Amino acid sequence: MRCTHLGRVVVALIAALALSSCQKYSSAEQTEHPAKLEPVEGSHLIKVILTERAMERINLKTDVVREVPVRSNAEKRKVVPYGALIYDPQGETWIYISPEPRTFMRHRVAVDYIEGNRVVLKEGPPAGTVVASVGVAELYGTEFKVGH
């Protein structure tokens, strides 16, 4: 009798585990979009707002605009990592700045020259501005709905 009772318990546990694996996700989990696009008031630009999970999936990394001495004259200039640059179809050069966590928007820059992995800017955002340095192409694709 004891063996039969134990057998029923084991069968019940297996059935419960099998049924729980068939559970549907809540509608909130199914409809969560990895990115939200918001127009920037007074411009043609778009804010790309990513979920935490989306940032992990594209392995998005950030850095900051730095002011550092360049070349031999030790003049301080604004620099960004080379991975921060993206060129649009018209040849304009952009970076994605991050005014808030998980929020990115394109910012036009003028490049003076590129030295290794460092881009020296003629014009760009102020030193200390957070910029995307990895995952920039994915941000651009998200903004323009490439592949969607």
C-alpha cells in the first residue's frame, strides 16, 4: 500500500511539472517591445529608449566624450571611441548620445581626424557627454526600423 501511495505522489508531481511548463506568459511579457521611439520636440530627431533586456541583447556599451591632449602640441581636443561613429546614407557623421539611462539620440559631429581607435572631433557634444560606443549600428537600425 505504501508503495502505491508513493507511486501516485510521483505521478502527480511529474504531471504538475509537465503542466507548469505549458503555462503561458502574461500578456505584459508578450507585448513588451525592446525599444520605444519618441520624437524630439522641435527637431527631426528621434529618441530611442531601450529596455534593460534589449541593452543586454545587443551588448550596448557606453563611454564619454573626453577632452585630452592630442598630437605633440598637447592641445586638448574632444575625442570619442571610433566605435561611436556612424555614417548616414548622405555621408553625414553622427554619434548616439545618452541624455538619460537607456535613452539614445543621434547627435551630428564633425570629425577632424581618426587616430587608431580614437576620433578627434572638430565639433560635437561637450566633454563628459555619455555616448554609445558598442551597438551603434543596432541603435541606428532601431531608429530607422531597418529589418522590422
